[in-house]
Amino acid sequence: MGLVFVGAVLVVNGLWLLGKGEDRDTAILNFFTGAITFLIAMWWAFGGSASEGTAFNAAGTLLFSFTYLWVGANAYRGASDQRSLGWYCILVTIIAIPTGWLVWQLGDFGLAALWWIWAILWATFWILLALERSEYTKPIAWYTVAVGALTGAAGYLMAAGMWPWAA
């Protein structure tokens, strides 16, 4: 279910970039999604279902958790300079690309494609925030909304046990 909330927060963040939301309202969903994905990651890493491979899942999920907690903090305080978050986004991009490849090797072609789509998304936020290329805000915002819808749908299929690439 974590990806359902990731999808929702991406849609909201994309609309927020388009000026269709208030900073502090957007912060709430970012904090919630960051917290819920953090708890999921901790359960995978240390909880009752921890097993071989779950640390890898936890590490990937923490990339999301930290992103949304940081976005939430910036939105809550109305930060105008988000270059540091942008530089974090390029680091995540660099991690997400081989993560997609590793997931592909495990046979989950849909999740691998999602990792690459997310890598592109994080790269666009590097462009927008670290390189301060605000002229790309609108297409990045719409891409964020689209990725959010796709991610939410994928998360729903996974949670419902209908993900076609499930092991």
C-alpha cells in the first residue's frame, strides 16, 4: 500500500507545482507518506518479515521516505531555496537506474520499469531544484502527476495481489 500513497503524494506534488495547492497542505501528505514508507522500510529491514532481500527493498523505500519528508519540511516552512534537495535527487537518480536493472534481473519487469520512470522523475527534480531551471516547472509538474497516477495504480495492483510480475 505504500506505493498507493506515493502515487497520491506525487499527484498532489505535481498539482502543487502548478500552483494548485498550499504549501502547508501539501506538507501534510508528504509527511504522512514519508512516515508510512519509513515504517514499511523498517518492518522490511528489522521486523517479523525480515528475510534475505528485504534489506534491499527497505533501502530503496527509504529513498522515497527521505524525499517526502524533505519535501514536506520544505513545503511546511515555505523554503524558496531547494537546491540541496535537488542535489539529493540526482544521487537518488544514480541509485534508481541500477536498482531498476537489479529488479529486472529478478523478473519483476513492471517494477523495473517503475524504477526507471522514477529515476527520470528524480532527475527532473534535480534540473528544477539544483540547476534552478524554473522554465521547466510546468512539464515537470505534469510528468509528476502522470508518474503519480501510474505509481498509485501499480501499488493498488500489487496490494490487491494482481501484479502480473509478482514472484
